[in-house]
Amino acid sequence: MKEDCFDVAVIGAGVSGAAIARKLSLYRLKVTLIEKCEDVSFGVSKANSGIIHAGFHHKPATLKSRLEIEGNLMFEKFQQELQFPFKRVGILVAAFSYEEMKTVEKLYQQGIENNVPLIEICNRERLLELEPKLNSDVSGGLYAPTGGIIEPYRYVFALVESAMKNGVKLFTDFKVIRAGYSGGQYTITSAKGRSLKAKYVINAGGLYADEISSLFKAEKYKIFPRKGEEYLLERNSSGFPNHVIFPVPIKNSKGTLVIPTVEGTMMIGPTAEEIKDKEDVATTPENLEKVFSLAMKMIPSISKREIITSFAGLRPAMEGNDFYIDISKKASHFIQVAGIQSPGLTASPAIAEYVKDLLKKDGLKLVEKRDYDPFLKGAMVVRGRTPEEADKLIKKDSAYGNIVCRCENVSEAEVTEAIEKGHTTMDGIKFYTRAGMGKCQGGFCTYKILHLINQKAGISINKITKRGGRSTIVYDTLSDKNIK
């Protein structure tokens, strides 16, 4: 079988890889985006806190600080083009002692050196004016109005959809296990035996970037998984803040945050625990108590009774704690994009620009397409519409009147759209539409979604998975017929 041949292969379809693939789709290149999981954003990105950082947490000399600032300023343009959920709600850092205020002053100075717009140090009165739900014992803090919130998986989906619209070829379920270089190009082989060729390779492999680098005989380095447990609280939670609330940071962590999500729920977390297992996403009762204790110090009205679910994400940390983005010194035409932990989401648009420039420096010819189209149509959704608006939508397509997920008010038409765009796992549907993200966590809508995937994608009910692999939902001896 003839192998697909590409100018550039991007390995890893998280925020970095997706942003890079979309950037390269601007040029007359044959580009592929390769992902080991069943769908894009299923790696590090799926458990992202969804914060657009303002740029005061890191020293000016670091690459992550530079790209964080540049990336932050690009999100209005990206949102206008790609129509993903995004709001600039601002960030507050809450201090509770004189010593913590000294750290706030250092953060402020870093922000000034990084040219963060409109940043200010606040006394107690100013901070409580901005955020009345804060603990009245607060001493003061920092305000950065350019901080924001985003739905990270919808952002990745939009980047990939835009890239594919402009010619990028996506391969999912493509775990790279072998690579060889000959005749000016790489041959890349997956665990399932599929191969493709590429002249240039971008290693945006997240937690597995070190292993990818070794496969390509590039630099030797180690990715250290840093686990963060987070807790999702229901809509209209008593402690729901107007801003993202940070504590004063500690070593290796920005601390436990209180985060208003862009869709109206609330998250608190994460923890920061160095672990060895890159697949360990377990949560613990001990960390629940720890996270809530820290969060309630900042906003006392937060309640554990409002928890919907818990989850954990793994950050791909590296020694030195900075981003590693560079042309490989050992492997030809191989670009390293590793150690992309916080603020990687914020920096992702700027990371794509930076990698594009590295490719050009490494000899790749970049000629812009005349027919490049950066715009996507926004998803048509029922939630948030007035009854009159919803009625007009239903008249155009009656499937908008069939509500599949009652908690998040998601219709059959929205689930069908997700399936038609290739999201055929339960998590893919959840991340694209929010069906199953509400208070009942899929208790009422899972059955309906299974049947829609079966009907629209032709996948047998007992073959549908939560996130690919062996994560089937229905016991495999049951047939489509006897569970309908």
C-alpha cells in the first residue's frame, strides 16, 4: 500500500499541536496532524483548567512568559475566527497576610516587566469591591483584568476543524511506535501498522514528548507528570465568583484556584503532585479535603454539597520548568515542542507562530495560500436562547426541540452535528456539546447519546466507547436489538 507523504507531520493534537497545525494550514504545504487517542484534546488538554493567564506569574527571561503574553493578546482574534467560548473575566490574587502581600508586590513587578496591561495592586477594600464573595479577612492582592476563561476542548476542536478545512489531514488512533529517516524524509509507523512519510516533524507529544524524541533519535530528556486534581461544582453555585481567584503562589504551583467556567459551572483546584505513572488520573478523598479547605479560605461560601464530579489532569513538566521549543540538534528537520504545561493554553497561539518561524529558519519554504479561510461558523445551540429564538431554531430543524441532555439543555441536533464532525465517543460528544457535563453526569442522556451514535455513525452499541480503546459503555454480549 502506498504511504501518505507530507511536508510536515505534527505529532500530538492537544492545544499546541492543534494550534501549530492550524497555523501551517495557511501555507501551501501538505500537513498531517497525528494523535494517539481516539479524538483530539484527549491527552493533557482535556483536563485543562481553562484559564487564559495574564502574564505575571513567570519571570521575563523565560520563554513561557514571553509566549504567554503574546498568546494572551491573540485570543480575541482567534475567538472571532473560530467561535469557541471565551470571556475576559479578569484574575485576582488574594493575599491574607503581610508576608503574602510582599509576594504580591513581586508578582506585580513581574507583570510590569512583562508589560501586562492594566495590572494593579489592590488594598482590602478594592479587592472586596471587585469580588464581594472573597473572605473579608483578605489583606489585599493583585488584579489583572486581561485574564480570562475558555472551554479548552472546544478550543482544540475548533483549531483542528479549521486546520482540516484548510487542508490538514488528521489521523487519530495513531500511536507512533517507530520512526526512520532516509532520503530526506521520515517514515512514521503507528502501533496498528499504518505508515506515513514526512519531511519535517513537530514533536508536540505532551506527556510523551520525551518518548517521541527518543524514537526519532533526537534529544534525550525526561517529562515528569505532575498531577492536578480538580472538582467541578454545579451551575449557580453559592461561591461562584466574578473573576478567576488565585492564592499567592507556592513552589512549583500557582496554588488551588477558584475558577468560574465560561459555561457557568465552577471548578476548584488543582493540586500539584509529582508522580511517576503517566496514566494515573485517580482522585483521592484526602486531596478533596485539602482543595476545599484552601478554596474556602478564599471564598467561604463554597460548599462540597455542590460537587458534580472530580477529575485529575497531568502536566508535562520538565527540568528547568520552562517551555522547550527548538530545532533539534540531533535529528534532521525535527522541532521540539515539549514541557508545555501552564500557561501552555494561553501561549498556544504564540507557540504556533514561534514554531512556524523555526520551520522557516530550518529551511521550510512558506508560501501563503490565496484561498485560506480562517473562519468557522459557530455551533448552533439551544441553551442561552430566548423562547422566541429557540422556536425559530426548532422551526428550521425539529431536532433542536428534542432535548437529549436536560442538565445542559443540549438537543439532538447538537449531538448529531458533533457525530457528523467525527466525534463518536461519549467523551467526544461531551466535550463538543456539553451533553453529560451537568449535575447528573450523563445519568439521563447516556442512553440517548448511545443510540444517536449508533444511528448516525453506524457503530454498534456495544462497540461505542467512553474515550476509545477498551472503555466500552455497554457489556459486549448485548446487541443493539435487545437493549433498544
